[in-house]
Amino acid sequence: MGMLKEFKEFAMKGNLIDIAVGFVMGAAFKEVVTTFTGGIVSPLIGLIFNTDMKQWKLLLKETTGPDGKVKQIFLEYGTFLTALTDFIIIAFVMFLFVKAVNSMKKKKEEAPAAPPEPSNEEKLLTEIRDLLKK
């Protein structure tokens, strides 16, 4: 029963909700990056190499099946390179996001703190000094 209560407290603190929102936003962002890579980056690279990047593959083996059809086994490194490009873009954007958040935190910390209020002794000494001046 203690672990259930502890989990409920954890979930209600907002940590779990923050994680869930981050996860959903990350999934949506991944779709945007995948579309960007597939629709913009890959065709531009395709213009340079005269082929679609996702179609890059290496024929490893060609076999004939029992039905007489020729089967080819490929190493599809173009698909891997596309996924790697997606990862690099997402990692770079996350780096920029974390860097921005950290710089905002530093600005908040650098704000000058209000001077501490004088203690009761200091207040009394100040009053005595002011009275002696009169």
C-alpha cells in the first residue's frame, strides 16, 4: 500500500504529467523532422547523387527460391542514413532547447537578491546612533 501512495504523490506532483507532455511533444516533433528529412533533405541529396537517399542499398546475396523466383537480400544503408539524419536534427534541436532553458535559469539566478533585513541589534544600534546625533 505504501508504494501505491508514493506513486500517487509522484504522479500528482506534476513530474509524470511533465514527462507525458514531453513524450507527446517529442513524438510530434519526430514526425515533423521525419517529414522534413523525407520531403526536403533526401530529395536535395538525391539531386546531388541522382537517386533517392532511401533507395541506397547494397546487394548482399541473390538466391532462387523453391518457386523459382529470384530473391535479393539487400543491406539498406540509405534508410539507416535517413534515420540517422533525423536523429542528428532532433538531437541538435534538443541541445539548443536545453541550452536556452539553462541560460534562462542562469539569468534568474543572477538577479540581485534583496539585501538582508538588519537584525534587531542593528536596528537598535541605528536608533541609538541617530539619537546621539541629535
